Amino acid sequence: MQPPPVVLIRPEDRRTALRAAAARQAAEALRIDAQAADAAGRHEDAVTLLRQAAEAGDAPAMSFLGARLLIGRAAPLEPREGLRLLQRAAEQDEADAHALLAALKAAAAATAAQQAIALDHLERGADLGSALAQGQLQLLGGRVSPDGTPGAWGRMRRAIDWTAWTRPPPKRVLSESPRLRAADGLLTPAVCDWLVARAQLRLQPSRGDDAASGAASQGRLRRPRIVEFDVVNTDVVLALVRARMAAATRLPTPAMELTQVLHYEVGQQSGPHFDFLDPDVEVQAIDAAAHGQRIATVLVYLNDDYEGGETVFPALGLRHRGRKGDALYFANIDLDNQPDRRTLHAEAAPTAGETWLLSQRIRDRVAVPAR
């Protein structure tokens, strides 16, 4: 048996490898220091350390900082720089950067070619070990189990039927004036479970709008907890859900505000309110003039194992409750494009169990993030 060949390493190659290893260790140390600074509330210091780590070529630092800069969370609002960092991280095959780029590309995908780019990122993220990317491919591709062979995630990706998500679903008329429609089975139970699981990670106490000023206040009601999915917390699944709601309402996704998921426990409710921006309330009138009127709302029932919890329209004498995956949507304005006060509505408290509800408000122009 022949001995293995001797591989000679040139001194200069060895020195290069040692320098590269030292640089990686230094960048990783900067990233760890940034995490410590964040934990201590020193976010400006954390951003500085992350910038240094990114400049040193640390892909996880690029990905983490890029996400923060996109939305200005505990960081300056620098979306172009944030996107550039995410793209650099993806070029270095950072798994989570691919997963986030997949979501960003999916949210803006208007053509088959753009959809393919989003799914390319999702597949690559899954190949590199992103649990988020893998979970989405399993959900969207029919939960085909990967067999460990090359291309398993790709087979799931090719099973995704993007066109089906944008096919208008059947609907039922609940009211012609004001316009209320029901779309049964808008989402599958599996997609509902995915949205609930994603929301559970980020729930916060909700805040209502003071009727006189538009200012946020807790009020006396026991309100639900809520999460808003910003561009960093979104994913390809949610992008497709928004495309599905656009197909149902025939309103474009760029006019949608941030998607919300609300969680109601026994005794928690949303009191009677309007979703339109009231022209008689100065703060809301200014908002509508600057960013557009809220012309429609979509509600999707994400579970049905509870009692009570109906959506109530007092002026119409209507109480509605959908099954898991069913949607209710209504116009907040009348045929003259004026706020329709008959759309006053409330979410009744569950009397047993808990309620998970997706809420999507849609404006008459490209939306800004909800306040």
C-alpha cells in the first residue's frame, strides 16, 4: 500500500492562512463584544463594533447589522447600506442573509423572474442550514421530507406554485352596503399555524388610538397582544399571504400596511372602532393626506378552537366568526370614497380558549409602516 503523498505548504501560504485565521477571530470577538453592548443597552457602541466586524469581513456581523440598518432598530436608518451588507453576507454564503433576502425579494416580486430570485435565495439559505429557510420550504413545498441527497431542498422549491397564491379565491357577500365579503379557506391550516408560531416570538401589548387626538393609549379595555411584521421579521410565507390577500381584494400589496397578528385571551377584546382615518380628527386627517386613506381591511382567523371571539358590526346587527384560514374583508369607505361609519366594528373577547387573528389594513396608495 502506497503512503499518502506529502503535501508541502509554502511558508508564505502558511503565513497567509494564519493571518486570515487571526482576522476571523478578531472579527468574531468584535461581534461578541457588540452583543454584550446591546445587552447593556449601549446600542451605539454595538453598531460601531458591528461595523468594524463587518469591515473585517465577518459575514454574520454583516447580516445582523444589515438587518438593523434596514429598519433603524437600535441603529441608524440606512436601508441602502443595510441591503448592501446583506448582499455581501449572502455572497459569503451566510445562511440567514439568504433567508432575509428571500423575504425582501418575495415582497417586491412582480414577475416570474423576480419570484425565481426570491426562491433561489430561500433554497440557498436552506442548503446552508438556515432553519427559517428550511421550514418555509417544507411548508410551501408540501412538507416533502429532505432525503439528504444533493438537491433535496431544490425539489421542495420547485414544488411551490406561486401562481396559485395569486389566483382570486371564491367569496361570499355578507353585505352590499357597506361592502363586506367572506373568503372561506383563504389560507391553509398549516400556513395559519406557521403565522401563529412566528407571532408568538414577538408579541407585545397592543395600544389603541385615542378618539380625540389619535394618540396611543392603553384605555380601560383588556386589549389583546399584537405583533407587526416589519421587513426584518417577514418571510416568504408572509409575502405569499399578502399576495393572496391582494388577489382576494384586488388591491396591490404595496398599498398594504405592516401585517399584524393579534392574540386574544379570555376577557381581552378590541372595543368598537373604525379602521379608516377620520377626517374630523386632526392627527388622522394629516396622516391620510400624507400617506393615504385606509380604504379596506382584511381579517384572517388563524384558529378556531375557542368560544366567543366574534367580529361584531353593531350598525349592521352582524356577528361573524370564521373557521381556521377563513377571511373577512370589508371596505372602510363608501362608493363616494368617504369614510363609512357603518363599518364600526369590534372583536369580542373569547369566553374560552384563545383567539389568533391576522389583521391587514390597506391604503389607497403605497403604504408607510403603521404608527
